[in-house]
Amino acid sequence: MAARADTPHWVGAILFWPSLWPLARLALVSAYLIGGFSKLFDFAGAIAEQEHFGLHPGWLWASVVIVVEIVGSALVLAGRWVWLGAGGLGVLTAVAMLTANNFWAMTGHDRFMALNGFFEHLGLIAGLVLVSQATSKPA
């Protein structure tokens, strides 16, 4: 892939630097990797977190989250079945943003923080869609 004609040469050089693509994918999934391994090594805490957000049984939701975060991230990093890994992470993120960032039920500073978190999660979902598009061939 080459830079568009309206892209300055120096910007194109940065965007098409060979190591940028794997580093960008790592940055995109880094929070999921850290979260997945943190939950794996503190499973009781992971269960408590899921139950705090009303997801029962907590052990089941914690297990699903750990698998999706670690396996989904690994697929994105490996560049294999990226659509599946990013899709799983996207669905997980949508569930998280609807359960943990319910700004519509809050007021004041809590509402502001939840609204920020909601749209940060939405941005992550968009990034996962973009990485899936970039690694898929059109039909």
C-alpha cells in the first residue's frame, strides 16, 4: 500500500514504517492483554468485578472475559483471523461500555466520567473495526 498523493512524504514514511503496523496493533490490544492476564492471576477479583456490574454468575462472565481478552488479542497480534479476534474484543467492549458506563443513570461528576468512558470504549470499537478492515480483503 502506498501513501496518497496528498500525504506529505515524511508522513508517508512514518505511516509505512515496517514496524509501525505491529506496534499499532499491540497498542490497540494492550489494555485487553493486561486486563486478561490480571483477571487470570486474580480470578477472585475478576469474579467480584463481574458481579459488581450485575453479571451473574460472576465466574462464568470472568472466564469468558479472560478468554476473549487473551485469545482475541493474540489473534489481532498474529494477524490471523483478525476479524474474529477484533470482533470478540469489540462485542466484549460494547457489553462493558453498556454495563460499566451507564451515564444515562448518573448525575454530576460520575455522569461526566461515565460519559467519557463510554465514548473511549466506542473509540476502541472503531479501532478494532479499522484493524479488521485493514487486514481483510474485499469480496
